[in-house]
Amino acid sequence: MQDLSDARIDDSNFGGRIRSAVFWRSGSQIISQVVSWTCTLIVVRLLDPADYGLFAMTQVVLNFMSFMNGYGLVSALVQAPSLEAKQVRQAFGLMLVLNLGLALAQLTLAGVAADYYGQPMVADLLRVQALIYLSTPFISLPEVLIGRSLDFRRSAIVNIVTALIAALTALTGALLGWGVWTLVIAPLVGFWAKAAGNVIVTRFFIWPSFDFRGTGQMIAFGMALLGSQLLIMIQSQSDILIGGRFLGAHELGLYAEALFLTQIFMSRFIPPLNEVAFPAYARMQSDKVLLGRSFRRAARLILLIACPLYLGMAVVAAPLVELLFGSKWLGMAPLVSILALSMPCYALQVLFSPALNAIGLPRLTATISAIGALLMPVSFLIGVRMGVMGLAVAWGAGILLLTLATIRIAAPAIGLRPASFAGVILPSLCASLPMALAVHVLGLMLPPLPVAARLGLLVSAGVIIYGVSLFICARETLDELLAMLRGRPLPLKTAG
């Protein structure tokens, strides 16, 4: 196993290690997603919306079970000031026990889930997906060693290779006519490929310990996060859980893929940044001024990308869906427009959790999650009565209210005033709104064109208009972004 002393951060080059970590973690994620999406765009044309609807039903069960897979224990190891080999072996033993239990539980409950949805196929899919849990200990614990050292070069290679293997599996399955099984087998192969790769690059060749004496603090931290994760699961999965009961597989498939498309930036790029941010924030927990300044800067830069991306997506949804997914998926275009408008709020909301957990305040994360777990299902129960469009509107309205509540609760804890977030949001929003309006008007004025040409013109116009608007409305924020990309020190006056 890798020498645990590697996990201790050298304070003399801490900033450089963070920049390197962001580069490797985000860079590998970008490459992996290019590979994944190239394959996905082929596969989605070969499969039907109903296949994605069935798969979405299984994902609800899988996600609800996965919140108990022990990742909270892993977070405790990342936050710990020092890490001993005994702690890693004990965590390994706990993870093995937990995930074997989850696999057996899912095998037992598969039939119940199928009866709830009225889809017998769901049971068979869930039984095969139970194998995913057994790979979890071999993925998460090696990532502790990587995360503590902020050396993401090794995991970058694993992520890219894993993406290639999963993509090739998915493409093979779709071409051979596996149908919905393509969506099950490809991720399963990807999980086990990542597990093998992580074990190899970190030399994680150890025996687990089932002597759990002295693990009380680790378990307590994990349990605190567990409650929060359960609430997050209720918040994030209740749309499919409720929609799957009232909507058909075809409609649910359109909604699930619209949500997937609009969450690409959210689910693929922000989590890697949060992985880097968690240990970085943990090192700042004794300096609230530095923590607040760093968080505000990170949020402002994230919104600088999220706002134009999503407002632009909302106004070009129809040609975007037709080009990427094909004409049989055009029914999801209105759903994409509705969901995209609320995604900048979501991008801001999810940034708070790693900061709160890193400074030892998971109770605030749990409070926010409890609000979301109440707010979102109520929204969906109301919205689903208006069909699939109502479900999308309910998602957007719920996320807006949850983001406002999150700022109100979490901002003081990280050294910020809630009112100060106007300065975080306004630069990118003021530059993005004129861009979206101009692109919408241009779309109405364009003559009939091939879909690729139409989308290309609209996107090009949007990029140019946003750049000009940003230069005029948010020059200081633009300078801050350019300074970060060039690796230059950021002036304190721009950090807020």
C-alpha cells in the first residue's frame, strides 16, 4: 500500500498542489466525458426513451441503497489530521461488510420495486446491478490516499481508461441489440474497471481488519453524513420515484434524459472540483476570512460558466436535442428549456456542502438537506398532476427555493453575509441575460436551415455576445478568471 506519509500536505506549496489537483482532476474529467458523450450520442439514437425510463426507475433504488455504502467513513479519513494504516484497514473491513449487506438487500427488494412501478423488468435489472456495491471499497479507499495528497495524476489515468472501457461496452451492447441491458452492463463494467485501476495505481494490497475497536469517531462522522445523504437522496430521487408511479416509461425517459442533459456540467465537472475543495477547505477551517473569500471567489467563477451555458441551452434546446439525440427525442426539448433555467441556482447550491463538511459542520448540511427532502417531494406531488411538464416546472421552482434557503443558513457559517451573494451572482447573470435574449431573437429571425448550421450560428453568436457583455458588465470578474487560468495571484480586492 502507498506510504501514508504521502498523504500529508506540504504547506510550502499548498496553492500549487491545489492548482495541480484541479488541473488533473478536471482535465481527466473533461477527457472522460468527451469519450463518454461520443459514445452516448451513438447509443441514445439506437435505444428508445422507454429504455431510459426503465433504467431511471432502477437508479432510484440504486441511489437510495448507495447512500449507505460507507462513503461517509471515507470522508472522515480525508478530514483526519493524520492517517494510520490501521485506520485504513478498519475502514476497509467496514466497507466490505456494508456493501455486501447492500448487495444482499437489493437482491431481496428487487421484486418489491418492480411491483411498485408495475414493470417486472425492473427486478431483473436490479439484481444484476447489485454487483456494483461490491466494487465500492476498492474504489473509495484508494481515493482517500489520492485525495489527501492532492495528487490526482494517477486517478486521472484510471478515469480515462475506465471511460474508454465503459464506452466501448455500451457501444457494443447497443449495436448488438441489448436494449435497456446496455445501460446496466456498461456502468457495471466501468465500476469494476475503476476499482481494479485504483487498486493498482495506489498499490492498495492490504488485508481488511474486522476489529472495529477505536473506530467510534470515524463511524460518528460517517453517521452524521449518512443522515444528510439520506435526505439528499430523497431530494434528488423523489422526482423519478413519484414520476415513475404516475407517468409512462416513455414520458419518464424523456424527463430523465432532459435532466441528464441539463446536469452534465453539474454532475460531471462540479463534483471533481468539490473533491479538491474538500481537503482545501479543511485546511482553512481556522481562518473564516480566508475561507469565505475563497468560497465566494470559487462560486463567482463557477457561475461565470454556468449562467451562460444554461441560459444559452434554454433558448437553443430544440436544435440541440435534435442534433444530439435525433428527431425521436424532440419531445424532451421543452423540458430541457425549463430545467436549464434553474440550473445556475443548483450550481451555486451544491458548492456549500463540501465547505460545511470540511469545517466540521455536517449538521448544517443535514439541515439544508432536510429542507430539500421536504420541499422537493411536495413540489413533485403537485407538479406531476400536470404531467411531465409539470414535473419539470416543479424541479425548477423547488431548486430556486432551496438555493435561497441554503444561502441563508450556510453563508454565515463560512464567514459571509447572505446579502454579499448579490456580488457573486450579478456579474455572470447581467452578462448572460442579454446573450440569451439576443440568441432567442436571432433564432426567430433565421430562415430554415439544417439543424447543425442553425445550432452552430446560434451558439457562435451567443459566445460572442456573452464575451462582449462580460467585458462591459463584469470586467473585474473576467480579469479574475484570466488571472486564474494563467496561474497568477488573484488580487484580494476582487475576492470579496
